[in-house]
Amino acid sequence: MANKILLLILIFFGFGLNSKIYSEEDHTAHQAGVREFSIVAIEYRGTKVWVPGTLIVRKGDKVKIKLINNINSDPNTHGFAIDEFGIKKVVARGEIETVEFSADKEGLFTIYCQLHPAHIGGQLLVLKE
């Protein structure tokens, strides 16, 4: 039972409260038009997720995401894809990759592993300008 509760907490924080949201200092960064994130692929008892699981930006932002794969189990590569922005990147264990794009459309977009779609999900929320 305790294991299930821990897993639910991990999923909740990975996809919910652990989201990167705007603050006052982010407002200044938004005026500059660049939003930067670092996200890490982790595994907890067989469940693989990108943390934070939700990224929030504004339409028109230039988005730069540093991807770090810290999953120790096989396979040693995992993907990061956002179809609507033409993003598909493969990240090897222990390596760092970067993706950059312009958030030119509003909405909620799925982030997933194009190599193993059953896991490592997340979402990108693009708000109005």
C-alpha cells in the first residue's frame, strides 16, 4: 500500500504541482522572449517520467529545454517528442541534449517518448501572449 502511495505522489508531483509556472522574475524573462527549462528523465519502481512533467510558456516565447536522461535501467536511450512543434530528440543515459523552438500556437500539447510511447509522458501548456 505504501508503495502505491509513493508512486501516486511521484506521478502527481511529476505531472502536476512540480510544473514550472510563472513568477515575477519569469515576467522579466518573458519580456526578453526566452523560456529555459532543465528536465530530467527518472525512473521510480519501473515508472519512467520527465520531471517536471508540465512546462508552461506563453505564445511567442522562444523555448529552450535541456534534457537529461538519468534512467539507469535498459534501454539506455529515451525520446522527447512534441509533434506539434516538430520536436523529436533521443537522449542517451547520462547525456544532455537540448531542443529549441518557438511556441507559435496556443494549447495543451503532449510530450512523449517517441521510442517507447507507453512511458515518459508530460505536457506543454502554451498560454495566450
